[in-house]
Amino acid sequence: MRIDKFLKVSRILKRRTLAADACKASKVNVNGKDVKPAYALKSGDIVELKFANGSLRFRVLALKETVKKDEASSLYEILE
């Protein structure tokens, strides 16, 4: 699954265009490398998303095309 789509489906970011823009601005790292919006994400990858006031690191647990709002957080695990 593409990284931009995962960020939207998991509800980490609200829109896919926002996710794509974050990738293009080098604010998304997967396993320590900057990635483009079309990067193929795999289960077990560690993603770091940089914001203006900090960052969010998480491990991908599952890849699903669609999930309900309540199940979105089951796709990833927050790391410290």
C-alpha cells in the first residue's frame, strides 16, 4: 500500500493530498529514509512523521484498504 494512502486510511492525516504534500516536503521517513508518496509500505515498517512542534513515530501493524473509524488505530502502534 502507498504511504500516502496508509496515512489517510489510518486517520493519522485527514486527507491523502496532505499526506502526499508531507512526503514531498521530506516530512515522512520510513526506516530512516525520506520517501515519496508512492512508496510501498510493508507491515513492520517504522514511520516517522515530522510536525512543526515535534514528531510521531509508529510501527505499521496491518495494511487494509478501508477500515472503520474505531478500527483505524489497530493499523499502527505508537513508538516513543
